[in-house]
Amino acid sequence: MATDELDVADAIEQQIARDILGPFVDAPTAQLLLPQARQIPPAAWEIIRNVLETSPQAREDVTCLTKLLASESQAAKDGPDADGDGDEDEDEAAEPSEFSMEPAGRLPLTDDCHHYTGKHEVPWDIQKYFSQRYSIWSYYDAGVHMTDDAWFGVTPEPVANQIAFELAEGYYEREHNVLIDAFGGAGGNTIAFALSERWDRIIAIERDPATLACAQHNAELYGVDPGAVTWVLGDSFEYMDLLVNAPEKLHPELRVDIQSAMVFASPPWGGTGYRDEEIFDLSIMHPYNLQQLHEAYKKMDHVLFLPRTSDLRQIAKLAPPGKKLDVVQYCVEGASKAMGVFIPAEQSEASGE
């Protein structure tokens, strides 16, 4: 009976979407979205129709559609005709383009976003991770979605919760009230940070549209308050550079006081080669090595989430003069999964210590 009711609800929601999309319902990208109709509100379908109506490419290209939806969603959030004069002024419509980076709107799941239900569906290279899905996501069966690449980098939920707990307990000064998740991925750490209710603001950055769509979807499944996280579709290194050197180029919602913020960075590790090394050389980690990461975040307190076999000698060199770094090994079921390094902000000469 419950299944029949769900089928009826799906049919109703799909019909609503079809009515809104009108002549664009047969576009290939629209057809990809229709099965997700229950997860997409009518207002979002209006935005999707607007994009499909104005961009022929978006009717065929999912990546194009996703990027345009991010811009349209933010424009809708800001509101049309902000000056209230009743005119749709072209200059005002173009105003968001003055910012190099803006918050992302709600992105739809695409055909790159998967909820695998059996091993037979899973590509061979991620079957190992799929077999551990319940230790990665306790709500997996509720409909967690991941891109295939995201399986390699997602933080297991127990580890994410432990990190969130430690930061909530105050590894750093309590006046930090903003957390920047530099590599948001499919949302594992971001969700844990949000559910800790420790932070006034969380900014989660992810450069891949499909992965960001998964993160937003998964955050909803876990009951994260929609206002708790500001999602950004973009490059975290660009964001950090603008935040420190040209904050006026960031949308106002992305500007934060760097003295009140800290960074959590769980970068890609460049594959599984670290497992073969007794001591992993962080200078050859790619696509970002240890020095690149530290240089990007050194103006703020930051946490680096690194391979468990990382070279402690290289890490120790990042310690401020006369200080030591906190290094934590994170384990799941007795096996070490990763290393967390807590690094204080670089002190300027004017600041004293």
C-alpha cells in the first residue's frame, strides 16, 4: 500500500513538472530530471523552464543546464526589479556578473548522480567502497546520491562526526564562528559540521556541479537546515585568494572576516598510491601538494585531512615558531583511515606573537 501511494505521488509531481515545462518537457535534459520530480519544487521547475526556453544548448547539455541553473537560482533569490520601479532594467539584471564568485542555487541531480542499490550496478573500481556504504553513510538507503568519483574522497560518517565534535569542543578560539569547507565533495563533512550546530555560517565549496548537487541533496536527507550552509560552485583556491586579497569581488554572502573563520580542507589525495608507502611524501601528492594547501590557507586557522601515512616531518615544518601541531589519526572499526592536522594561522608581524 505504501508503495502504491508513493507511485501515485510520483505521478502527480511529474504531471505538475510537465505542466510547468510545457513544450520543453521533451528536451533530453528535462527528461533526465523528470524522475526526480518529487525532489524538485514547482518554483525550481519554473527556473528550469526559463533556462530551457532561453538556452537551446541547455536542452541537450546537462553541464550547461546545471551552470545556468546556478545563476538563475541566485537571480531569483535576489529578486527581479530590485529598485521597485517596475522596469526590468538590463543593467540591474546583469549586476550579479560583477562578482567573480556567488552562492550556488539548488542544483538538480543529473545522470552523473547515482544511488546504487546493488553491487551489479556499481563500476568495478568503486565496489569496495560501495560494500562499506553503511559505514560511510548511515542514511544510505534513504536515498543518498554520489558521483562515481566522490566515492574515493568522501569522509566516513563516524570520522566526519568526530571531526565536527572536536571542532565544536574548541580546538581553536571560540570566537571562530564561520567554517569554510574547501572541498565540499558529496557533503559528508559539511553535513556533520552543520548538524553540530557549532557554526553561525558554513561555506561549502565544490567545483563539480554534479557532486555539488549530490551534496545539497544529501544534506536535505540528513535534515540540515537549508540556511545553515552557503554552497559555492567553484574553485576553493580562487575563493581563498579573493577572500584574502580582493573580497569586494565576492558576492556579499561569501565575504567573511578571516579572523573569525577557519578552514577545513579534505583535498583529493591523487589515488590510492599512499597505501603502498610506509611514509607518504606529501610533496608529490596531486593535484595539490602539502605546500600548496598550506599557502592557500595560512592566513587562517586550518585543518588538513590527509592520508594516514603522511610524512610527519613535512607536516612539522608547518608549525609556527616555538609551537607544535596537533595531529590526530582517525579510525573506523580499529583501522586508521586518515590523519587530521590542526594548524594555527600565520601570525603577522603586526599581530605580535
